[in-house]
Amino acid sequence: MKRFLDLFPLVHALMAVVFAVASLMLLVIAARIGWDAFGAGLDRGSAASIIEALGVLASAVVALQISRTIAEEEVVREAHISGPTRVRRFLSRFLVVLVVALAVEGLVAAFKAQRAPADMLYASALVVAVGVLLAGWGVFIRYNREAEELEPEAMAQAKQEDGKVS
């Protein structure tokens, strides 16, 4: 069983590489969309294409940040998400990326909805989802902090592990 568990950091490293490669591919796609829009002239259609490129670029950022989080937490630190400190740190890193990506996507959707007002419901739902995520995250941090105070040694251990990625 120990040998089986020793494979997990390798699998996590592979997942981090796949997310990083996907991020690079999305970056190339976003650059291509932007370049094509720039070459087509500076008009309303180009603006829509550039806004679409920003949405793809936001997805690339999300993929890259997920790659980094997996690499740092699961490969370098070999952290086990079991205590409140670890859970808060891991979820906070993930939620920062998710909230920013959804906010950018909501902004992109709002710009796209100028052409099709029926799509404004989608954009509004994204913005509301960002608000709900932020509120839920705040409540989670508030209650998790109380649990962390019960385990000061877990916080000290997490801070020691930070030296591995510095």
C-alpha cells in the first residue's frame, strides 16, 4: 500500500504538467484571436473578438494557477489536506483563481450581451455567482479561523513547509 501511495505525487506532477500545457495552448489561442482581430481593423467586431480573447486568456490564467497550486501543494510540499489550516490555504488559493476567472468571464459576457440583450441573464448570473462565492468564502474563512486557533501547531507546520517553495 505504501508503494501505491508513493505514486500520488507523480500523478499530481503529471496533472500539473497537463494543466500547464493546457494553459500555454489557451495562451496561444488567445493571442491568435487577438492578432486576427487586430488585423481585421479597429471596429466593433474586432472589439468583440478582443473581448473573447480576454475570456480565453482568463481561462489560461486559471489553468496555470491550478497547475501551480497542484505542484506546490501536492508535489513540492506533499501536503495532506486534513487540518483546517491546510484546507483554508488550499481552498483560498483555488477560490482566488476561480473568483477572478468568473468575474472576467462575467465582464466578457456583459460586453457580448450588448449585441444580444437576451444574454444579459447569463452575464448577470455570473456576476451573482461571483458575489455568492465571495460571501461563502468569507463565511468559510471566518469559521475556519476559529478552528485553526485550536491547532496552532498545524499553522506552524504549514509555515515551515512554505520554505520548500520559496
